[in-house]
Amino acid sequence: MSEVQSSPPAPQIEVKRPGLLSQVIPYLITAAIFVWIFRSINFADVWHILRAADLSYFIPAMVAFIVVFFFSDVFSFGQAYRWFNAPMTLKEMMECRGAPYVIQIGLAPLAETLFPLYLWRKKGIRVSQALSSNIWTFLNDLAATMTAISAAVIYNSFTGLVPVLGPGWLAAVIIFWSFYFANLIFWHSRFRERAANWLADGAAADTAAAGKSRTFLQRAGAELLQLLHTFSVAHWHQYLRVYLVRITMLAFNLVSNYAALRAVGVDPPLPLAAVGIPIIMLSIFQPVSVGGYGGPQALAFLFFYKLVRCGAEEAVIAYSLLWSTCFLLGRAVIGLIFIRGFWRAAFPQGAVTTKVPA
């Protein structure tokens, strides 16, 4: 295991719950999406397709994906905390990443605050440095996603199976990989040690300034710099290990989604599926969805009906609802397994609001 890189505890500042508006907006967007979808689609037709679906391949594929999704979360995000923030046992990693799933279903913005809260309460990890590990891991997750999209776009450029996957997609792929490798090269160049020392000195100075009068901009600037903490200490083999974990999860995601598509009679070209499915998956965790509903249905309708007519519109919506519902149920089961221990660690006095270091 790599040596854990962390800094002294930061001065405490108040971290509040997400505002009511940020929690309501996803519900409003999701409601608007369903109104838009079902203004032209009869839900009874969707229900009929779901009842007639052949789930013999989908159910085992979905169960396997949910298990792989959880452990890939543990051995990517959780492993990043163990590498770069503080020593953690496997149980703590599973508890930290798994328990918020059950809250994430209905209150995703609130759930996102629970990860750093748990890490501070249990391990004393600065919130800004926990977020740094999250950002670093997400970048590698995005690299795994873009691997599938890149392969699909390049393959499609030779076959022309999906005309809508044209030069714009190829340009997006080139831009992403240029940024990704530029980031990797910079943090493994001769500037790495200098940047790491600079960030460590900034964290130490921030700790030494505890209790002193500072402007909001001074405090915010000090914490924003710490968002680069993980990048400054991560090694190339750690990038590779997390990338391999996330691309394994992506493979199971593609299989489970494709099984759901075929279960209801939707047959997309493989390049379109390899592009659309990862993007649909990403939308689940954005403020356009609630519990996996909303954004995924809109994107499924866009990719598999509007851009390319892969099946009846009712069948496309049936696929999306089937997959989203199973993913919701799977995450709920995992979250319920770990929520008790998580809650005791995050709220030892039963408190709901607290002050934590940024």
C-alpha cells in the first residue's frame, strides 16, 4: 500500500446541508421529463411491454452489474481515500461508499455531503482533500467511459453504421484525451515535487492561521488549492489501477444495459450503444435525475429513438424504466446493509448538523 499523504486538520468552518432549492430542482426536472415523455406515449403500452419482456439474460446480468458497481466504487473512490487521505480498513471503505446509496436515491445532493462528513468524523480527513480524491477518481472514471466512446466513434468512422456519430464526436474524444494526458504528464514532470511541496506548505499555513481573522477569499483560496492535493501525490500506477477498476465496471454496465434493451425488443447498433449507455449512466448522478429516473429516460429516448430509430418509443422507455428500477433496488439493498454503522460514525451524538473542516 502506498504511503498515505495528508495534512494536519484544518480550522473548522461550518458546512451546511444543501439548500432546499438544490434538492427540489432535480424533482422538478424529472417531473418535466416525464410529462414530456408521456404526453405522446401511453404508459399502458409501456407496462404491456415490460410484462412481456424476456428477462432470462437481463436479471443475471443486472445482479452481476450491481455487485461489480459496488466493489468498483469501493476499490476506486474508497481506495483513493486509503491511498491519499488516511488509512482505512475494507469495512470502512465499504461503509463509506455503500451506505449513502440509500439516501442518494431520493436526496442525491444531501448524500454527496455525507461522504466527506463520514471521512472527517471517522478519520479526520479535510473535506477539501476528500473532494480532491473524489475529483481524481472521477477523472479516471471518465477516462474509462471515454475509452468505450472513443472505440465506438473510431469504429463508426470506418463503418458508417451510425451517421450521427460524426466529426463532432471525434473532436470531443480528441479534446478529452489531450486534456487527460496533459494532466498526467504535468503531474509526473519535474514540476511535480515543487507543486506537492507548495500544496503541503499551503495546508500547513492554513492550519497555523486557525483562529486568525481572514477574509472569505483567503479561506476559499486556501481550500480550493487543496482540491489539487491528490493529483500532486498520485503515481501513474495508481491512475492505471483505478482506470482498470472503472473500465471493468463499465463493461458490466454495457452488458446489463444491452441485455435490458434486447429484453424489450430494442436493437441498437453497437457503436450507438457504446456511446449512449455510458452517458445515460452518468446522468443518474447529475441534478437531472431522482433515484435514476428522469435524465436516463430522456437520454435513452434521444439516443435510441430520436437519433436512431432502434425500436418503438414505448419499448425504449420500457427499457430505461426497467434498468433504472433494478439499479435503484440494488443500490437500496446495499445502502441498507451499511447505513447503521455509517450513521453511528457520521453522527455519534445523533446530530444532523455539525461543523467540519473544509
